[in-house]
Amino acid sequence: MKQKTSITKGNLIRRQWHFIDLDGQTLGRVAVKIAGLLMGKHEVDYSAHRNIGDYVIAINAGKINVTGKKLKQKIYYRHTGYAGHLKELTLSQLMDKDPCRVIYNAVKGMLPKNKLRDRRLARLKIFVDANHPFHDKIK
């Protein structure tokens, strides 16, 4: 008996919208959950090379929790492109400046490093507080 694998065509993929409230949740644990939804690991026809994930709306990014001494010890680096211009920010400084960037970097680090990562991250919508324009998408 032969078994046949059916693959959903790209134009027939139905993307759902998921709503996640980050208030009081731990950064790493919620980033894993968001990355799985963006990749589509919860789908029956999941395959690593296909872009079948869903949209994710994350609110209250400013109220995320971290464990341990990460607020002081975790450092984010970026380079300006000029010699000797390596900039660094601690987690607490970045949370004060832009808490959405903290969530974005955590999810980005948990997605596979391939051509689909930017497309998957485009479906992630992060908001500092509970106000967002996607009320019609949530059921």
C-alpha cells in the first residue's frame, strides 16, 4: 500500500491571527511560542522549507519579565559600520528605549537562519501597550 503526501499550494495557505499578551510572561518562553507560530510548527502539513506560519500580535511588550540578573548583565551589540564604533546597550537600557526591539531580537534569534526568516518576522506585530490596529483580525 502506497502512502501519498499532499502538499498545500502556496496560494491555498490560510494564515490565522494569534493574539499574545506579554504582560508578566518570561521573555525566552514567550519567544519560543511566538517563533513556533511564525514557523507554522502547529500546522499538520508543517515542513521546514515552507513558509506556512501564521500572524502573531504581541501586546504589552513593556511589561515582559526576565529572570536572574539579565537586566544588568545581558548586553546587545550593534556595529555602525565605522572602525571602532561597536555600540552596546544593556537589557534595561533597551527596555527603556524600545521594548519592542527586545521581543523582536529574542524571536529573531530563535528562528532558523535562512531566507525565510525575514518573511516570517514580517508577520510579527509587536506593541508596547494594549493599543493595536488589528482588532478586526482577532476572533
